[in-house]
Amino acid sequence: MSNVKKFMYINNKAPYGTIYAWESLEVVLIGAAFDQDVSLMFTGDGVYQLMKGQDTKEVGIKNFSPTYAALGDYDINKIYVEKESLDARGLTVDDLMHLVWEDEDEDWAEKDSIKVVTSAELAEILDQQDVVLSF
Amino acid sequence: MKFGIQVNEGPYTHEASVTAINFIKSAVAKGHEVFRVFFYHDGVNNGTRYATPPQDDINIQQTWSDLAKEHNIDLVICVAAAQRRGLADDGEQERNKLDGNNIMDGFRISGLGQLIEAGIECDRLVVFGD
């Protein structure tokens, strides 16, 4: 179909403190039904959205982080995390949830969804997008 | 060019709404089309008719309503965001058994698919807010 566009969702805010991260994820999930070419990008404090072991009991806010694991089932498997943002926060990819998708073309082999990329690489990826939604 | 607009902030705390209004006025004046404005997050509060700002202040909700009528712009409030924040039209009032509704003339409440559709249909989707 010629009507497939490249959609990029930029997430640059911490998961809690404001609702942007959670409501962004809601857009991504609804948008998945439209069969577009979807990528997600996590920069700045947005990288905290993917931290493993999130526990929000003490703050009394819903922990929505398990939802990210469902993205693979929605064919959303291009999740870019900015290396500089991880470095600045003393984090590595091992601090993040292990998000995977199953590749239909390779006998449903499980593959990693998260790619750590430099800001220069991210700029190139952004340049290829048709629609950029930032939250 | 055909524009889609997303407004992510409430009308008075943040300048995003007024900036979006100014952008739309300029775009239309230059002959562009604004297909739809999608209100998300606290942006849904742009669509209440119960705002009564001081007379020497801009009435942002009314400005949206007038702008939509004048230029035939589709103003869509996200239903999921609206339900969290207490924005309701007739349909929402009935479905959720509320004792009233507060949507401003010219707005309608619908799903997030309307935002994705705007992204697909428009040449540019422009997001206003942090």
C-alpha cells in the first residue's frame, strides 16, 4: 500500500511525574492498528521509561511499564535509545527491560527490539520519517 | 499544503494553545489547509464551554470555536484523555451516566485513531506543547 508512512514517536520525559509517557504509549498502541511503519525513540529522561524493575507502589501511580513488553506483538520492533542519554545517566542497555519481537520471516526467531544508537545516528533516522510525534 | 495539528497542553497554563491558534491563522492566511486539530493530554481542556476568563483576557476556548467555524476545521478531543479530565459531550454524558456535559460548540470527542489518520492524510503534522 502506498499509504504507509514512517511514524516516529519521540519520548523524552521521565515515566512518572507527568502523564506524557503513559499517554504516548496509548497513542502507539492505538496507532499500531493502522499498519504504518512505526519507530520509537527514547532520549533524555525518556530512557527511564524503559528501566527494568519499576515499582510505583510508594507513589500511588499506576506502573505501566509492563505494557512495553507487548509492543513486539503489535509489530513495533524499532525501539531506539540514545547512547548519550544513557551515558549521562550512568545507565547501560542492561538496566533496561529486555524487549523482543518474533521475526515471521525467520521461523519466528526472537530478536531484540531495543537498539542503542548515537545522537548522530538518531538524527539520520529522524530525517527519514514522515510523521514525528513528540511526547 | 495540508496541515494536521496536535495540541498537548491546557489553554491557560501553557502558551501552546495560543501559539497553535496563531500558527493556524497564519497558515490559512497563506492559503494552506488545516484539516484537523487533535487535542491530547491536558489539551482537552481547550474544549470546555465552562471557561469564563476575565473580559480583558483572551477566551481561548471561544477562539477555537470561532476559528473552526470560520475555516471549517475539525476540532477533535481525545476520548481517553477527556474521560480522565472530565470533558464530556452528549454521548459521553449518556455512556458514563454523567449529570451534564461541557463540550464547546465546534468540538467533537473521538478516538486516538483520528490523530493517526491526521498523520497519514496531512502533508505535515505539527505538535504544540512540551
